Amino acid sequence: MTFTADPRVDAYIDSLPDWQQAICREVRGLVHAADREVTETINAGALTAMFKAIIANNRAGGWRKLKRQG
């Protein structure tokens, strides 16, 4: 898989312990596999907003609600 890597993301990952680097690289690959046009950045605000949306969806029934509707 090819994508444009943000050197700041590389630097951040490289600064982590080996086991955390492995996890981050795996998650990075999954994100790029899910959306090949995603743009990498160092943006904690966007990630926090995404987590809040996921949590709100889960509290509202999440996949269980979708499964019941289908």
C-alpha cells in the first residue's frame, strides 16, 4: 500500500517504544486501507471529535440498534 506519509507522524511513531511503534504502524495501515485518500496530520482535536462521535453512537445503541432495524 502506498500513501503520502506526514514526516511529523513518522517522527512521533519513531519516538515511541518498539511495541507502541508496532501498534501505531498497524493502525496507520488500517486507516489508509479504509480510506486511501486520507491525509495524515498531527490533529488531536479531530481524533477526539471522532472518539466522541463513536462513544455517542455506542450510547445510542450503536451496532445493536442498526442490527434491530435491519
